[in-house]
Amino acid sequence: MNTTQDNILIKRSSKEFIDNLLNKNPNWKVLDIGCGYSAHKNATIVCDVQDLSNFYKNKNFIKLDRKILPFEDYEFDFVIASHVLEHVEDVTTFIKELSRVSSKGYIELPTVLEDNLVFENKKDHIWHMEFDDIENKLNISEKIQYLEPVITVSTSKKFSKIFRQSLVLELYWEDNIEFNLVNKKENSFQKISRFTLFRKFLSKHIRNILRKN
């Protein structure tokens, strides 16, 4: 279903925009879910599958132990789910729960490129997420490892300061989160190994040297 600019329910955004929005609304009740040790400073309630109550002594911490979030309908003014969806087994239920407990929120995800580049993502991530700018919809598919990872999470964070749009997907939503489960065939792709990448790089480098000589 096509949507017009006036009634877009989910669209690309930026963390900077979200930070400014939350700073302008200090009275909002804000949930940060699945954030680990990096909850947003404006979060009033932090929720995670780990027991981080000792870490978040200055915030209201709630441990998540089931699929259904332990909150009332539209209990929050804003909900943040940063680098969470790609880990969640029942992603459909989780997305529906986000839009149940809040009227708007922010979702941050790794792009398919970033997901394939990072070592730690290979075994921890279940889904690939891509945003359809025509339909204004989040397309979700089972993760396919297109190439062997070459960088660490810490390196990725450094890269994202320069190449953020290529490595991070930032979405703002209101009222509802439009999404679609997509079936991709892994057999139609041939994984690119680090050896192949290095060999092609080395071959090109040698050809350039020979041309100069």
C-alpha cells in the first residue's frame, strides 16, 4: 500500500533528531528496551532481558522475561529500540508490542552491509532489515551471510561516525510500524570470502604497479 508524505507512519530519521525531540519534551515517559548498558539519557524506564538493576540505580529498571511487554497500552509517550530487532526471535510480536505500548518511537538497526562486515554479528543476529522508501515500510528477512566478516564492533562504531548512513538504519514511527516479512533465497547468492577480496585487491594493486613501470 502506497502512502503519501502527510500520513507516513514510519520514515527515515536520525539519532540527532530524536535526541532533540526528547530534549524538547522532558516530561515524556520514555521506554528504552533492549539497550544493555547504553540506555538513552532521557529514558525514564529501562527494560532488558539481562538483570541490570544494579547498573541503572538512578532509573526505573524492569527485567523482561516474556514476549509480551509488561506495560499497559500506550503507557509511554516514546519508546526506543536501538539494535534490538535483529536479535529477537519472534520479531513480529515484538514490533506489535512496541506500537502497543507507545504512540511513537525510534528504531535503530544495522544495515545489511554493516551486519555482514562485523564478526560479532555473524552468530548473534537473526534478521536483516531494509527500509522501502516507496512503500514506507520495514522489510525483514532471515539473515544471509553474504561475505565473511572483516571488522569488529568497536571498529564498526568508529566507521559509523563517517559512514553512518551506509552502516546504520534510523527510523522514526508514529501510531503504527509498517513492516513486511520477506523470503530471500540464500542459495541464489555466493558468499564472498575474505581470501577472495584480498586476492582481487592484490591482483589489482599488482596490475597498477606494472602499468606504472
